[in-house]
Amino acid sequence: MSKRLITNVRVVNEGAVFESDILIEDGRIARIAPEVVPDGSTEIFDATGLHMLPGMIDDQVHFREPGLTHKGDIATESAAAVAGGVTSYMDMPNVSPPTTTRTLLAEKYDLAAHRSRANYAFYLGASNDNIDQIQALNDNETCGVKVFMGASTGNLLVNNPQALRRIFSESPVPVVTHCEDTPIILANEESFRAKYGENVPMEFHPQIRSELACYKSSSLAFDLAREFNTRLHILHLTTAREMDLFSAGPAREKRITAEVCVHHLYFDQNDYRSKGTLIKCNPAIKTTRDRDALVDAVNAGKIDIIATDHAPHTWKEKKNSYFKAPAGLPLVQHALLILLELYHWGRLSLETIVEKACHAPAEVFGIKHRGYIREGYWADLVLIDLRDSYTVTKDNILYKCGWSPFYRHTFKSSVRATLVNGELVYKDGRVRDDVRGKRLEFDRKY
């Protein structure tokens, strides 16, 4: 029986910050107390000066495996995740081939069992014609059904109204949506192409992937969920206008929940001048007003989850012109540090960060025994130093793509150590190669 004791740590959990010792036995939290006396077989980690948070649960990543592994793969991106304090992730279906069948879904779980440093789950992708696959799902087969209600790759765009209604009315697991209206986007693209050709300046990206394109699609998803009482989670919201759709309150009490991503809380349209295509993403980073409204909605309880939409592309791919540069940026290694920057700026509290990035994902998706620092729960934990800065360099970027929009940026905080199922998988810049995460289990009560 393995034992590890973390002593003298400031715990951030369930709306409180307190001094404690944490005893871990066989991968789970065995005791939380002001002082725990170890026996001779216990490994001791003195965490004086550090804060402990539950590991971040990232409900939206693109680890690119199978089929797109020149950009990233489960091994490399999960290593970057644990280095950033992300202990569990949910991976998207737009790989090659797209994960639109239960057979392909099972194959991804087999890959992760041998390769993932963090805990994992995978979405089934919806299409216009795979309702039979969706109907057959059970709770522990998937974290949810991903519906692209805006342009996507392969056959994953669901643009048939009847197919959309069936998915919302018949899915036995949560429905999660990417909400942008394709006809509006295509019309905007043609308008800007007529004026600028292929070299549209990046600062027009939020006008092409516009507020109206987002709101029209997200309000449609909202209305369908209300009609069919669907358990709906709307991903990566980006506009102040969309915040009017949502109500404040605990995530566990909602049928419709909302998410924002770290880059939409941090960047605004002014950053296109210096970052260009490196921060091109869909939906687009929008105005300062939109960014501030998203932060306010997090604090007000309208936004339930903070995630990353981690989406690596190669440097060569990203350096193309507007229409050729793919959308997405790598984020899992630096997401928690971004949120801690917002804490240092006085925009988010530590308690809110933990609520939105750790507790709420467990509640919304019904993840068993994770997301909290509780006795009996799996010991998915991250130790942070709020006083020790961290500079992003080429040598410490772990993404397979090898770049970050935060290159040369110095964060005010650092991730010192990460534990996954009680195993010390990351410490002071080094990721262990011999630790593997577990498949997430779900216990949904809705």
C-alpha cells in the first residue's frame, strides 16, 4: 500500500482557503487534517509556501490522435497538460477518421490507456446521419456528444435541422455544442475576400466569425435544449450578447450550462496586431467589451466552466495567410497560469478559478470522485507557487508543435508539482514517463 503525505500546504477547495496536511493512500485522499502524523512507510512532501488546488479538468481539448499526429498526440499533449496542472481531459472527435462511431470511440480509449499521462474521456462526434450510434451510447462510453453547429472538418458539421432535433431529443448523454452560424460566416468571408483577396488582415477575424454568427447559433442550441429538456453544454462562448441567454446559479442545478476558454478571458482584438494568426481560433477572440463581459459572467455564475479548447497546429501551418492558417492554439500547459494571472490582476479569485476549472466540470459531466479535494476522492492535485515566476521558453514548451502564443512571456506564478491518482507525475519541470492516467467514470443523475 503506497502512502504519500503532503504537509504545510494552503488548500483551495469548495470556496475556502485553509492550511492542512493531505494524506494519500493507494491513489486516493485518505485524510485531510491540520496535522497528520505519518508512519515509517509514508513518503513526505513538504509544501510550505505552496497552494494546493484540485487538478484542472479540461472538458475541451484536441490532442490530434489518431490521424493528425504531426500536430500533437495523446502522449505529448497529456505530458504538457500535467505540466500545467491539468489532470483530466475530454478529447474532441475531429480527428482522422472522425470519431463518429462507437467502434472508433473504443479505439481511442485503447490508445489513451497506454499513452496518456492524465485521466481521459472522449466525445462521440455527431453527424447528419449517425443518430443510431448516439442512441446506443451508455453513460461510461463517452463524456458527451459533440455537435458542430458551425463549420468543421470532415463530416462533422450538423446542418440538417431534422438531424439536429433528433440529436437534442434522443441523446442519452450530455450534448455539447460549437455554436457559429455557417451561412453568416461564409457571407462575411466572401465580403472580406472581395476587398482584400486572400490576405485579409487578422484583425477582421472577429468580424468574419461575428457576434451575430455566434448568437444566432447559440440561441438556436439554447432553444432546442429548452424544447427537449436536453442536458446541454455550450462550449467556448465569446460575446457579451450571448451572456443574456444564461442565468446565474450553481452548475449542478442547471440543465443548460455555459463555458468560456482561457484565451477568451485573456486576449482581445487588440492582440491580433502582435500575435496575428497565432491567436486565430474559432469562435474568434473578440472585443475588449466582450472579454470583460465574459470575466464578469464567470464571477456572476452565468459561466459555469473554464476550459482551453487546446488545439495545436504546426508553426508552418499557422504562418499562412488568413484563409489558409488553421484556427486553434496550444494552451493546456499554460491555462492554469493564465487564470492565475487574472487572479494577480484582481479579476478572479482563487476560489472562483477552482470552482470553474475543477469543481464545475465534475458536476456538469457527472465525473465520479474527481474535481474536489475530499476524503475518498482520487488524489488529482496541483501544487502552485503564487510568488515564483515562470517564463515560457523554447526549452520548456512541451507541446509537440513546439510553440506557444505565450513564448517569452513571464507568468507571475508557477506550477511546482502535479499528482494524478496520487502519483507524482510532474515536479519542477520534469514529467515522469512511467505514470498513466485512468479512464474517467461517470455517475449522472439526470
